[in-house]
Amino acid sequence: MSSGKKAKNVGRTAKGKAKEVAGRTVGNESLEAKGRAEQMKGDAKQAVEKGKDTFRH
């Protein structure tokens, strides 16, 4: 996986976690759900990139 894509996916996951925590803190369920969705998106993209790496070697 290219380091740029990996960093972007990790960043997306971290940003999602921050949104989730912020939403939970202020009691905003919508923000919390958006944060969870963003985390899942980052994790999924990271898994796809790891799969691509597996087939490249």
C-alpha cells in the first residue's frame, strides 16, 4: 500500500473516531453516527489496499 493512501485512510479513521467521541460528549447522535460511518469507510479502504498488496507480491 502506498504510504500516502495508508496515511489518508488512517487519518479518515482517526477523524471519524474524533467525530464519534465529540458526538457522544455533546449528545449529538447524528454526529456520533457520522463518526462511526467515517471510521468504517477508512477501515474498509485500508482493507482493500492491504488486499491489493497481497496480490502484488
